[in-house]
Amino acid sequence: MVERLASSSNRAVPRTLVVTVVACAIALLAGCSDSSDPSGPQFIVCESTYALCTTAPCTPLADAPGFAACSCSVQTDYSAALDPCQEVQDTGADQVVYSRYHPITSYALCSNDRPWTMCLDSPCTIDKNDPSVATCVCTEMVNQGDYIVVSADGQYSPSSCTTGYWSAATVVDVTQVTDYLATHDTPLKPLPIDVYLGAQ
């Protein structure tokens, strides 16, 4: 039984995109859970077209161990991330956007050691046949403490944390961005979050 605790694809990935992500992943991740700054990470809220990976399924990249391709949705709205918004970049071969955060309303709290992926600020290629979808190259994470899985339909079960390979974040990450949005004057406001237990 899943208990509510409280309110609070297989697309080809361009090789150049994989190399770009591998080269900058350490720098990006260092900012996501930086506990050395007592005020927490300083997120940047802006309006742009971006990839939303909150509920994205992922597939490990065989030619880039430690990374995965995640199928994310393309959105145009206000969002938050550690890097500034960027315009859609046309490389001639692909259109590139970046993964950013938008407030969530629920998540399953997971306390196991299964791997998941971190997509924040990762580059993504827009699907030429379906511009509502982008494939993002995200970094595999494991043993980072409690993490969250967000369901697109808001429904959770005991298997929410034990099946699939998902884009996710630590509880600390979500708390930091939620607190930032609640305490700073930005157009993007946090939403009440229902937290579900029993899905470890």
C-alpha cells in the first residue's frame, strides 16, 4: 500500500551531444546539491523553450557508460535551472534545447539504491518528426540518498520506486528548488506537493 505522507525511448542520440554532456557533467552536478553554500543553489528563473524531463523514461547509452538517453517533453514557459535560459539552438543537423525544472505537485519517495538519472541543465535534441519531444543525455546517479519519482498521471503504487529507469532528483534537490521559488520574487511559484511513501 502506498501512503500519502504530506503536502509540501529509443531515439538515436547525436555523438556530439554525448561528448558535450560527458565533458561538462561534473561541473553541472556539482551545483545541483551543493551543500557548501548555506543559502543553497541560486536558481535562475526565466522564460524559454526547454525540455521537461520530470517524468521521462530513460535508456542507458551503451557507448557512454554512466549516461542515458531520456525522452522528455518540449515546453515553452517559465522554468528554473542553474544555468540561464537559452534560445533553441539550430546546429544545422539538429535543434538543441536544455532540460529545466517546472514545479511538481506530487512524488513517490524512494529509499533504495536503484540507479536513476539527473537531467537538469542537460542538452537535448528535438525530435524532427515530433517537435513536442526531445531526447536528453542525462547523467546516471546512484547512492545519492533518498530520491523522488514523479508520475505523469499523479498515480503511485508499491512498484513506483522499483521498476523502470527514470529521470529523477534527490529529495534535497527538490526541497532546495521549492524553497528557492517560495522565498524569491519570480514569475514561477511552487505548488503544494503530495509525498507518497510505501514505494521503496
